[in-house]
Amino acid sequence: MKLKLAILPGDGIGPEIIDQAMKVVKVVAAKFNHELEYEFALTGACAIDELGAPYPDSTHELCMNADAVLFGAIGDPKYDNNPKAPVRPEQGLLLMRKKLGLYANIRPVVTFPSLLHKSPLRRELIEGADFVAIRELTGGIYFGEKGRKDNGNTAFDVCEYTRMEVERILKLGYEYAMKRNKKLTVVDKANVLESSRLWREVAQEMAPTYPEVTTEYMFVDNAAMQIIQWPKNFDVMVTENMFGDILTDEASVITGSLGLSPSASIGIHTSVFEPIHGSYPQAAGKNIANPVATILSAAMMFEYAFNLMEEGAIIRKAVDASLDAKVVTVDISTEKPYSTSEVGDWIAEWVAKN
Ligand code: IPM
Ligand code: MN
């Protein structure tokens, strides 16, 4: 099969972790006889510095013509404490989501048996926890009208959803639930927000068309609590953009390290695969960042963008083996930490040999 990829390393540790993921992608492609074609492009702060825009047209062109996009991370501290910066790296991410139509962000929350001790939660709470959070990614308050009035002294951000947007993401949620344990939790704030009431209305209309799936409705504040109190309660969770942003960060730490969590953003034009952690500028260039989340994002890419399940599975096995062998970066083990590139090499070699 021909695999045409756009590679966007981004800022901070982005280039280092993407290097490791690409080592693994190349080995997998060779092993399974796929023809790999890929090209790099700039996004984020580095794109602002070089081309004056965080998601340049040339980068968008490349993504539009690719079967899948592998993305590192963006963000640079020089923009963080400057609310008046005219252009920010994060705008690149939002623009990419909108222009590629990346409407669904899928974040699996799974525990690794060898890392249960790293979780902030007690072992018995998380052992066997396994759920998928699906976040709507191109609507809601992120993309609604925003502005100032009253001479700049009042600010607003509108949260708006259309029926089509809600149906589209719920459909994806139901399809997931059908393939998993047949439970869908719709997270909203329907006791307060009109947009949430539309979500709930649409979900109630759709639920009977998926009779095998149990639909559960949960307010977002309660969901935030349930994620740490009883994570095993969840199978597939679907929610709107900002609730999903917050809940998925919360969910990602219960598994032990932010450095292990991958994500897929499913789009209309193409799909993007990226670690859920940020650009970690303090670690940039030091060869210490954990490349596993990006390597697992590459596994998701094989599975979701190309339906190549065996290819994804061997990457997952290699990652499990690396964790079991304690070939891990300093965020996992301070005793005998391996470097970013050593972990990448080890996983790529494991794939080649097995
Ligand atoms: C994420 C990030 C982004 C978001 C930021 C960087 C704009 O936190 O991907 O979750 O809020 O969506
Ligand atoms: Mn976030």
C-alpha cells in the first residue's frame, strides 16, 4: 500500500519525538512492504519565525494532499505571557483543525500494567481502566464569535453548535461504542447551557437507533469527578470541544505519564495523529523527552488512516516490551533513564526483529 504522509514536527521537543516515530514508521513500512512517501512542513512558532504564519498555506497544501498527518507539538514560551501577541502558535493548531475539518479528537485512556505505580490514583481504581474520550474539535466556544464591547472592558466567547455537528460526533461515538463495550456517556451541562440541551436532545433522538448501546448522560462537573473516582465506569465518552479539552487532560494523567498518551483527530479531508502533550520547551534539544506518545500516535495512524491493524498492533507490542524492559525516559524512571533516541531506536529495532 502507498502511504503518503505529511510530517509536521512543530516546536520544542516536536522534532525529536517525531524523529523517533518516523524511525518506527519506516521500519513498519519496510516490514509490511508499504511504499512510504513523506514530506516535512512547518507549523507553530517555527512557522511564524520563518514564514510569518503559524499554519502557512504551503503546509495546508501538503496536509490536504496527504493520506495522514503526523504532528509533533507546537508552542513557544515567548508567546505565553503576551496576551497581545498579534499571532500565536496555537492559532496554527486551531486553523489546521478548521481547515482540515478535524471534527473528532479521539484520546484512548488505557493503563499499562508495568506503570500502575506511576498513577496518582490507587492501583485498584485504575487497574483495567480502558476508555476512549471523543472530543468535538471544530465547534463550540473555541470557534464561536468572540470579541470585546464596552470599550474593551467586556469580553465574550460564544458557544454555538449545529445539529449536524452534534449528530456527526455522536454517530462516531456510537460506532465506537458498538465496537467496544457498548456504553456511551454523553457529557454536557444541560442543566445550564442551551447548546448542551441541543446535544442531549440529539442524543436522545439517536439513542433508540443504537439499541445495543447503553446511553448514559452525565453533567461535566460530575464527569470530572467520576473520572478519578471510578474510571472503569467509562467505555466511550463523547463531549463538546472545551469540556473535552479539560476532561482529556485530566484523564491522561490517571494512566501515569502524559508522555504516553496518543491521539487521533479524524477529519473530513485528512486525519492528524499527535501526542497529547505539548511542546515541553524546557526539554527541547536535550534528548530526554518521552517519544512513546508520538510512537503510539503513529500506531493509531496505521489503524485509523489506513486500516492497517497488524501494523498498529506490532508498534503497541514494541512499546509494551520497552516498558517491560524498562527502556524508558526520565519521566518514567529516574533510576536508569534512557534518552529519547535510545528509546526510539530500541522500539524500532524490536519491530524489525519481531
Ligand atoms: C489541546 C491543546 C489546544 C486546545 C491548545 C494548544 C489550543 O490544549 O490540543 O488540547 O486547547 O485544544
Ligand atoms: Mn488541551
